[in-house]
Amino acid sequence: MLHLIDHNSQSEGAILRAMFEARKRVFVDLLRWNVPVVGGSWEMDRFDNEDARYLVLSDERGHHLASARLLRTDRPHILDTLFSGLCEGPVPSDAATLEITRFCIDRNLASAERRRARNQLVTALVEHALAHGIARFTAVAEMRWARQILAFGWSCVPLGPPVRHESGLLGALLIEIDADTPFRLLKAGIYSAPARGGRRLSA
């Protein structure tokens, strides 16, 4: 099931808690990021605020499968606040651009389940953008993950050369979204209709 959650959501507390717990297991326990942990269980930082929006995939029991945080780029966000040096030019910043952060796939999933959840979440991000007038995404990614993002079939380009950081070699990406993007994902084998909403495409 796909959940779209923002600060106005009143009934998604359990889904959010499961997401923050999953983020802690992935980014802190597995990847060893030096990021805040709340109450020993939740990975949360200063960008988990009233401007944040979350896309969360869960199973029928509410267990976290995958999630991503979307940040407005006309407000402080990760690329402009922490990693602006990754961009050769100005950091993209306008109402039609969102930043994808904390792309998280539950570490307890088997390989095939992880791939399915990844594809569903990428598809949900594109469908969300098309439904809400979002023309592009930005993202900061470790280069092994960045190479996967570049291969998803959508229009995606680096914003500058990769830079060595304490967490590895990082790059910034710009992903353009338009009406053809779902079909590009389909051609690349990525498109997977969300459990709630979205279109079902055929080649």
C-alpha cells in the first residue's frame, strides 16, 4: 500500500514510526551514517519538519517496505544546506523542484522483494510528481547508488563531478519529469504500478 504523508496527516502515525525505525536500521545500523537518532530507535534530522513530505510503501499489516522523503527546494534542504559544493552551477531551487532524500528500502526484505519495492517507490515518485506539478527532482547519492539511479530510464544528469566525503564518493543528480517518464521507466523494466493510484502502462 502506498501512503502520502505530510504534517497535516492525522492517521498515519504508525506508518511514520515504522519508517523512522527502518531508516535507523538502514542508515545508522547498516551504513553507519553519523546522523541523529531519537529515543534509540528513530533516525530523524532537522529536515523532518513541517515542510517534509513522505512516500511510504507498506504491506497490508503496516510493515515498512520502502520510503522516501521529499523536501521543498525553495526552503532549506540537504543539497543547498550541506552539499552545495556538489553542484558546478547554482543549486536548483524553485517550487517545481523537490529533493528526494532518505530513499530507504527495508533491510529485512529478500533480494527480489527489495527490487520490487524499489521499482514501486521510483514509480510512485514519478506519478506523484506528475500529479502535483513537479517538473524535476534533485538528489544527493553515493556513487554506487547514483549509477543505479542514472540507469532507471528517466532523464537524469549529474549536477557536477563526484566529491569525496566521509561517507564515500558523493554526487548530486537532477531528474527531469514529464509525461514520457513513466514510459521510459517501463522500457527500462522499472515501472511498477503503485498499490494505490497510478496508471497501468503497456509497452
